[in-house]
Amino acid sequence: MKRLAWILPVLFCWTTPAYPQSYDSTYIKSYRDKFFVWPVTKRRELSFRLEDPEAGARKAEFKPNNAYGLGMGIYLFDLGLEFVFPIAPPENESLFGNTKSTDLQLNILSRRWGGDVVYQRYKGFYLTSPAAPVAPGDPYPQRPDIVTENLGINGIYAFNSHRYSLRSSFTYADRQLKSTGGFLIAASFNLYEIDGDSAILNPFYQNFLGQAKAFTSLDFRTYAIAPGYGHNFVIWDKFFVGLMLAIGPAIQDFRFQEPNGTPHSDTRVNSYLDFRGAIGYSTEKFFAGITISSQTRNVVFEDARFASVTTTGRVLFGWRFTEWGFLKHSVWELLPPWGKGKKEIH
């Protein structure tokens, strides 16, 4: 899996499958006769933190110093594709270290449901808020040896797709005309692993967080189902705010290893959180927006709470153009079982 990820480019793909579905046109405007193009800036990161379960304010949070992404997107033949490639690192490497990352994602988002498949591998982290303040110009504590790897499959289903469009705030294939929302359900399957050459926390931070057992590696599987709610707020006709939150239980099988090689394993019920937000502007010909999404998986074991956090931030602006000639066709017309002529987007 690592070898495959290494040879692939950083690719972000958003697709919208098409087949007939009725919807309330007083609430949703569908741009099935348009194609779009947009430049985009994006940053994804896979961070983690350790907390004292008895005192949540005490924590040690590690973040990567990875690059921003810059690219282009196009929505054509009822198919949306976005290609993003890394540019210069955003922070001073002498202060925050160097992170080597592979970050791949495939997204599918329709009016009713959405899903994504994610693979991430990061090496090199820095401690964001050390217990002792860092003097200006001094480097933050760094762990170039720590490697994290994350493979996940996530899904969302919205129950009020007749009036509420998931994708109107995130892919602009629709436009929400009136404020509305609906209940939804999110599901996630995730494989996560973290490894270090030495204990993830040194003795000072072990004592600071009340952690008795040090560990050099941790891996866990997460199976989560989380109920939630999403709402699109339409402001002054063309401006909008979209919010979605799902929180629920997660069954986790996990293993960790102490520095002396002693292994431990257990199965527990912990928690999963999926948050997505957007703010933007959308007209018949132009759209722009900022989106952010975050998935958090919490693992409580022994006397520690470990949280893995995947965050994506995205800024874009684009234009819609009327389709003509062969551009009016849908890629889904060529694929069974949809068949020809069924260009209405689900």
C-alpha cells in the first residue's frame, strides 16, 4: 500500500453520479445544463493529540508542517474532477521541521448521499503548544521520526434530499434557494497507525498528562455510525452558510506497544465526530467559497486519550458555462444501469 501511494500524484476527485430523482425546485436549483471550471487552494493535514482523560485541558498536540495544494477543477459530463498538487511548505522548516506526506482522496457527493476514500501517510511532526513557551525564533519541539498512516472510508446519507442538497455548499452542482436542513447519518470505517523510534511522549509529558505507560506504536480499527444534522442557510439570496455535524459511538479494536516491546490489545466503545462547514456565494454564472471538514476519532486506553484528526480546508472560485453540442451528454448515459437520456442528477 505504501509503494502504491508513493507513485501516485496528489489527487482530489469529486464525482456526482446521475440518475432520476425528483426534488422541490423552489428549494433547489440544479445546474444540469452547465459545465464549471475553478481554481482551488487546499490544505489537508493528519494531526494527533494526547490528553489526560481526567483533565481535558491538558494535552500534547502534534501537527505536520506539510504543503498547501494548488490546482484546478472541472465539472463536465455530470462528472466533477479536482486535481491538486503540493506547493511550497507554508511554515519555516527551521522552526517547525519537515513533513513528508502522501495524501490521496476520492470523493463522491450527490444531493442525497456522499462518501470518500482517503489514504494518508505523514512523517515528521512538531509539538504545537509546548508546556514551556517557545521564545521567538526558537524551533518548536520536533519529532521527525514519527510516522502516521490513515486509510478510511466515510459515508453520509441525508433524509431530506427533496429540499436539502448536500452538495450545494461543497461542489456547487446545485444551488440552495431557500434555507432548510435535515437529519442525516454518517458512517466510517478507518485503519490508523502511528509509530516512533522512541516513546511518543517523553517522561516529562507522560507525567504532565498523567500517563503511566509509554508507547512507541499504536494502531486501531474504527467502526462508527453517527446520527447528525445538516442545514443550509441562504443569506441575501446569493450568499450561503452550510453546516453539518454528526456525532456517535465508535467500536475500536486497538493495539499498542511499550518501549520495552510489551504488546497490549483491547476492544472498546469510543467516539467519532464528523464536521463539515462552508461559506460562499453562488449565482447563475459565478461561485466562490471556503469549505472545511474535520473527522475526529478518539481512543481511550489505559490512562490516556488519543485523538486522530483529519482536516481539510479549501478555497475556490469558479464559473459556470452553458453546455453545447457533445458537452450536453452525461458520462452516466454510457454506463448501465442508468442508460441514455437520464441526465437528471441524483
